[in-house]
Amino acid sequence: MNKNRLLWASRRGMLELDLILQPFTQNHYDSLEESDQLRYETLLECEDQNLFLWLMNREQAKDPDTQRIVQIIRDSRTKPGNI
């Protein structure tokens, strides 16, 4: 998926998700391994409510690949320099 489509797909129906996914797409997506880029693209097909629960660490995704990319996103937010 090209970067513009990814940025558009990262815009969700919840502000909380927008504030997580859009910066991740802009700042970290390009540095992911290809397999993790594919995981991210698949993650964007998930329902907002599930994304919210996973990204807020209220639940864990049952699928290990999904949980991997969720953890990568969470970790990206705790690195120095990130808000």
C-alpha cells in the first residue's frame, strides 16, 4: 500500500486512534521490516473498538502477528522524543 493510502487508512473514527496511528505511520512505518509493514496494513483492517482496546493495553489480540504490531506501535510511543 502506498504511503498516502496508509495515512488515509490511519485516520479512524476515534480521535484517540488518530493520535496514535497517524504519527506512527508518518514516523515509524518506513523503518519497519517488510513483514511488519504487512502486519500494520492488516491491522488497519480491524474494527476501531478492537484497535482501541489493544492499543490502550486493555486487551491483547488473540492473533500473535496482530499482537506483535500492536506492541511495536505501543513501544514506538515510549521512545524518547515521542509524546
